[in-house]
Amino acid sequence: MSPPAVVSCHLERPLDDRVWALFSRLQERFPVAALMRPPHAGEDEELWLGRARAAAARGPLGHHTHWTSPTHARPTGGDPGEKVRRESEWLRERGLRATLFCGGGW
């Protein structure tokens, strides 16, 4: 028997339809933990929520913070911990329970 594997995926572009389709197919075949960054200003929150709920129904959901922007993960100012707390609260308020955490760019 093969040893079990733990697989996670950083969903850097969860709103990209092609990326989402490929990830969904992978997660339907294997139990993959989805490490998702919450939407940034101007991104479609409802689409993001639908995709996060779908990912959470298929495997563990993780909170993956990008402090600066969707394309720049490292903190560039302010209080990084405050952003994590704010995003965590936002997830909980919408019924999502992230059981994993990964800070972008570390």
C-alpha cells in the first residue's frame, strides 16, 4: 500500500475561470486542501464565495493571505496581523471555516 499524501494548492487566481475549472477537476479526483486568498477590492465577492464553498465541500479550506494585492503577496506596510484578523472575520461572517493558514510570499 502506498503511503498517504497531503496535498494543498495555493489558489492564486480563484476567479479565473480556466484556473478554477482545472483546480475543480483536480479536487474532484483527490482530496486537495484549497488555500484561498480572500477577494481584494474590485473582485467579485459572490463568485469568490461560491467557489470557496464548493472547494470547502470537497476538502479542507485554508486562508491564504495576500497582504498587498492579488499579484503581490508580501506585506508592504501597515499591520499584517490586522489584515489576517479582518480577513478571518470576513470568512467566518460568511459561514466559511478555514482550518489551515498560509501567508503569501513567506
